[in-house]
Amino acid sequence: DKGGHKHFMAKEIAEQPMVISDLLQAYLSEDGHSIDLPEGGIDFNKIDRLTMVACGTAFYACLTAKYWFEQLAGIPVEVDIASEFRYREPPVAGRTTAVFVSQSGETADTLAALRYCEGRADSILSVVNVPESSIARESDLALPIYAGAEIGVASTKAFTCQLTVLLLLALKAAETKGRLSAEELTDKLSLLRGVPGAINQVLEADQTFRAATRLLAESDNALFLGRGLMFPLAYEGALKLKEISYIHAEAYASGELKHGPIALIDKKMPVVVMAPKDQLFDKTVSNMQEVMARGGKVLLITDREGAAEAGDGVCQSLIMPEIDPILTPILYALPAQLLAYHTAVAKGTDVDQPRNLAKSVTVE
Ligand code: F6R
């Protein structure tokens, strides 16, 4: 049942405010001041390092979480693609907790990576959507993301729910390590409870995203750029676009532009820049200007302040609600999804069942 939507993907995008609210309700204490992990929880004082392993979109959720864990909690994080990790014989040294993120909980490479860590890592944690899945069952602790069934092959609500659970974990770690006071935690959690409302605001501006996709739908290629927390998001935006619209899209950390990809820039190359007005904004803007100086057409996704500061020359700006900087990945997942969705609809591709792809990749 598509609930009145044209595609499951549209339905699942629209469900995000609701599923994230449910998720927060499940993980937050009744007064909303603390984070309750399931029985057998995790003691972050006993963890020196996290090794996070996943595939595809779940891998980008892990990349985002690296920024959160390192900045908020001071815990070093290694992130790996499961198909690489499993055959490299990586040393899993010291007090390492291995974290596996998977919507289906059945991805063959991720499961094999988990089994490699059995007896090597101190403990095995998973972040899954399907609680009875193999990955959940073989973990010491499985954290559900409560996204509900995801039918569209391109992952949407599972991604934002994975991000939300991983952010809760990072905040919990920061509190345990004494890097966040009880008051600061309460404050962050109350901002987090504002995310579903902010997502609704983005969904209400859906028409603007549809209009913005003309540039992409007419192109054979696209580049996505982002810095800091927007770097993994750029990858997610490029992956969504190539999966469902079959447009060749690549993502780079903005700072990498001049180390090669800038050679691709001409007037036929649309460049999606994801840049909320945060500490790194000015750096991203200067990368963006390098693109524009070479005729590249920039689609800037930012907030009101960012749009005002970006100045002239941007082909199109999409204005996002203002939000606390640590929460931007959850909110900016929406434009990544909506741009891909509307481009695919404009091109007439099979949004829910893109060619060559399977929802659950149970063979390597
Ligand atoms: C992208 C997508 C895939 C999955 C990947 C991992 O939209 O859906 O990249 O994220 O196949 O799947 P799970 O999370 O089930 O392990």
C-alpha cells in the first residue's frame, strides 16, 4: 500500500518525521533528559575504539557517525566497506567495539565482516531495521532503528533512522566520557526532538525541489560536494541519484576538488553543493566559487544565512530550515533524497525497482 503516494519511495520519504519521532520515543527517557539503551547496554568508558562496517547507504551513515563520535565523544572510529574489511584480515586490537549497520540485517558482506569480528572485537553491536535478522541475532547487542518496512530499493527512511540512532549513541558516549554535561545533553536531545518538525518543513517545500531537478534531469553527469558532516551526505546524494535516475554522479569532499575533479567542470556539469552556514561554510563557498569561475552550474543547498552569504553566481539555491550543526546530516538527507526522486520521476525511470538492483544483497 503506497498510502496515496505514487511510489513507495515517496511514501517512505514522507514517513520520516513519524518514524524518527517513534524512534526518539523508544530511546529517550520519559522526561526526555536521557538516552535509554536496551538491556545489556554499552559502557563507553570501556571502549577505546570503534570499528564500523557496512555497505552502500549504511556505509555513509557510518561515515557520518565517525564525525559525531570523534568530535562529540573523542572516540576514534574506523569506517570500512564490508567487502573490503572482510578479506583484508584487519587487526581488531585492544578495547574495540565493532559496529555493523544494516537495514536488512542480511547483507552477505556485512554478515561475513561481523563473523570475522567474533572472538576478535570486545563486543559486537549492530544497528538494524529487522530485529530478527541474522546480523541482529549474531550481535551482542542489536539496536533497532524502528523505520518500519522499507520497500523502495533506494534506502531513505532507514538512512535517517540509522543516523538518528548513531547520533544518540555518540551523545551517550559523550555524556559517559564527561564531555557533555547532563544539561548539555538535555539541550541536544530537545533540539533532536525538533528534527521531525524541521523535516516536515522541508517536505512542505517539495515543489521547490521538483523545480530544481530540471538542471539534473537534462544532464548526463553531476558532482556532489560537501565538507565535514556534509561530506558523507554528498556521497549519499550521488548514490541516490545514480541508483534511481541512472545519471552518472560522483561525490567529493569539497577540499579535494582542486586535487583532480575540478578538471571535469564545464557548463555541462551541474554541481550540487551541500553547505549549511556552519564553521566550514566559508571554505565550501570558496570551493564553490572555483566551480562557478569555470562555468560549472551550482545548485546550493543551504539555509537562509548561507544563501545570503553565498553571493551571486549560484544557479539555484534551495533553502533549508536552520538547525543545530550536529543535526544537519539528518535534515540534509532530505534534499539528497528529493533531488534524486524528482529527477527519476522526470526521467520516467522505475523509481521503486531500479534496474540491476536488489533490496537485500544476500550474495557477495
Ligand atoms: C542504497 C541502498 C544500498 C544499501 C546496501 C546495504 O540506496 O539501499 O546501498 O544501503 O545494499 O544494505 P543493508 O543496509 O540492508 O545492509
